[in-house]
Amino acid sequence: MIRAFGYNEFLFLLSAVQWTLLLSVIAFIGGGIVGLFVALGRTSDVKPLRLLATGYIQLFQGTPLLMQLFLVFFGATVVGIDMSPWVAAAVGLTLNTSAFLGEIWRGCIQSVPRGQWEAASSLGLRYPGLMRYVILPQAVKVAVPPTVGYLVQVIKGTSLAAIIGFVELTRAGQIVNNATFQPFLVFGIVAAIYFALCWPLSLLSQRLEARYAAPSR
Amino acid sequence: MALATEPTRNGVAPPMSADVVIRMEGVQKWYDQFQVLKDIDLEVHRGERIVICGPSGSGKSTLIRCINQLERHQKGRITVNGVELGPHHRQLDLVRREVGMVFQSFNLFPHLTVLENCMLAPLKVRGTTKAEAKATAMRYLERVRIPEQADKYPGQLSGGQQQRVAIARSLCMNPKVMLFDEPTSALDPEMVKEVLDTMIGLAEDGMTMLCVTHEMGFAKSVAHRVIFMDRGEIVEQNTPEEFFSAPKSERTRSFLGQILAH
């Protein structure tokens, strides 16, 4: 029995947006926390840490996000953990996001001139204080625009969680389409909703970039 | 006759009997195959003021950067204030607290105000109270004659002002020794004097100073000893009078000829 695409179907899609957003926020926060350590490892003076972080980044940048989600989801079953699609998607996206943010932030940390490290060291600041009070505050200014820009990738990336059965916007689209059989209309609306979420962030990122590119105070 | 601990200006013999603050013995350093420091021996006494000059690439900056280990030496011993620099962080921390450094490019922290620049290390390294750190910072900002700029950001100051803040920032840690790495080389000519005057003021207060600089006027009037370096070696060292009037080595003569010719 084929249903018509109506107000209820539209509301169903809209309500699925909350899961897309929630998953994005979790991936972003989790990815941000892990990503900070990845970035610190990548810029560390300690060679093993640097190699570890580099390997981590290569691994997640060199394989498709979908494979990473599969490996987390099915891998958990293999080792005997019953992982819900929710948790699997959150873990998979967090890992993936951390690798990309780690690499973006590495560049931001390294953009702080060498003289800043030297001045802070010569004043007796050790690594934690040097990072916290001197390097990171300057790196953050550089990091904000590309980080907001990357948030767009995270939101779009959550659509792959549909394939492991997590009902977010894309999966909701599939469900509605199975009932209404109007793929062009349904996925057109789904795409429009993604665009409505992502476009403002892209604009924000551009504006931030223009603002930070302006001569500093 | 001045007391040994209070050296008078202008080339009067430095207090040789006073204690040694920095001792370098057989220090060597390579960048890959290229040797930048060849068997450096140097003793710096408390209150002594040394100017190091030489052509670019002669190793003079590397030499002073080894003293606070911004560059690591590979051979030889460096002892600062009785602490021998080794592979451990503890010695390094002890040394860096007592050795101030002023850089060619100022290296102020651009995201902090002048006052915050001066307070950061006393607060986070020495653990002084905020009130105390602020009082110290203001005292040294007055001494370099820019207390009115305390709440500005470095980017709002001229080069000369920034360098004076950098000097004040170092002084806030109450260092036993100050290292200057070409402190006036990045400045517009009209700003050189204000920075040199600040350094002369420090010298008059008896600060132990090592300056890499090409300001020969400064060397003549302030230094106890001038060291000439070339190709990683200390070629010649002498009092400013002897150094400028009767240089012993051919390399020194040709270097002086080049920088004093115009």
C-alpha cells in the first residue's frame, strides 16, 4: 500500500533532524577532545607520540568513513559486545572526527611562530604552561574558521549512520520513501534540510575567516 | 677603586675574582655535518658585561642560545649558576629561571597585554601572587619607561617599545644573567637608541650581560670584554680598548674593517 507524501511524513523527517544534530554534537565534542590529544601528539617533541598520532590520522583519513562505522559496529559484535547502532555511530564518528580535527589543529599549532615557543621556554615555562597560556590561545584564533567549516563535514558524515540502522535524517528519508515511493520528492526534501543545516555554518566559517584574517588588534 | 662586585663602566677590568656565573668548557655543536660551535671555552663572571660579535653564521647566536638550551650542545659542559646542564628537565628549569633572554624579533605574546606579558612567568613559573606579580611588572615597566602602555597589546606598540617591554618581561623573573640576541637588529634606526639606553641602564645596575650585537658604540662604552667569533670559534677576546685599537688576528681586523668602514 502506497501512502501519499503529506504533512505527517514531512514532520517525521523534521523530527529526525534532532538525531542528526545530536549525533553531530556528540561526534564534534568527542572528536574535539580526542582530536586535541591527536594534535598535541602530532606536534610533540617525543617521537613515539608523533608517530602514533601520525599513524592514527593516516588510518582514519585513508579509509572510508562507512568502513570505519562497519568495523566499529560489527567489530563490537565479534568481540562479544552488543553495541547499539547509536553507540556505534557515536564512537565511529568521534574517532573519524578526531583524526581530521587533529590534523587541522596540528597546522594551527604549528602556525604559531617558533619565537613564541622560544620566548615562553626562556622564561621558564614548561610544556603544559607553555601550551596552555602561550601557544593554544594563539592557535585557537587560527583554528576557529576551519573547525566551524569542518562541522559541515561532520553533519553530512552522520548520514552514513543510516546504513548501520541508526534512524537519523537520511534513514528517516528511506523509511518515508519506502512508504510513499516518491524518492525524488523525499530525498529532495532530505537534501534541502541538510543544506539548511550546513549552509549557515559555511557562511559563518567564511565570515570568521575574514574577521580573523583582518589585522590583529 | 670600585668594589669587585660593582664593576665600573668602560672597560675597567671586570671582577675576575668574583664568582663565575657561566662556564662553558669544550662546548661543541653540529647541525648534521656542519659544526657550528668548535670547542668553546668561556667564563662569565658575576657583573661582567660581554659583547659577542662576528660575521653572520659565525655561531654567536648559537653560543648564547646554548646557555639556556634553546639549542642543545652535543659535547662539552655548560654550567650556569652552579648548575650543570644535562639531559634532565630539572637542571634546565633551574637555569631558565635565572637566565633572561631578549630576542631580535621581540617575541612578545600578542594575545596578552603588556602587563600580562610581564606577569605570566612570575605567576606560572615562580608562583607569586597576582598582586606581587603586578607590582613587579609595573616597577620594571616604569624602569623601561613605558608604564603608560601596560594595558595595550604588543601590536599597538612601536618596535622600540616592544623591545623595551621584552626586556621588562625578562627582568620580572629577576634573572642573574641577561642574554641579548641582536636586540636592535630588527629595529628602525630611530628606535635603536631607546633600547640601547635601556640596556646601558641595566649595565649600570650591575647586571651580568651577554650581548650579541653589532652596535660597536655600545660595545665600547659598556662591555668589559669583546669576543670576536668566526666559523664557530672564539677567535679573539679582549677589552674594548685593545680590541678596537689593536686587534690581534687578521680575521678580526678584516671584520672590523668591514663594519667600521662607513
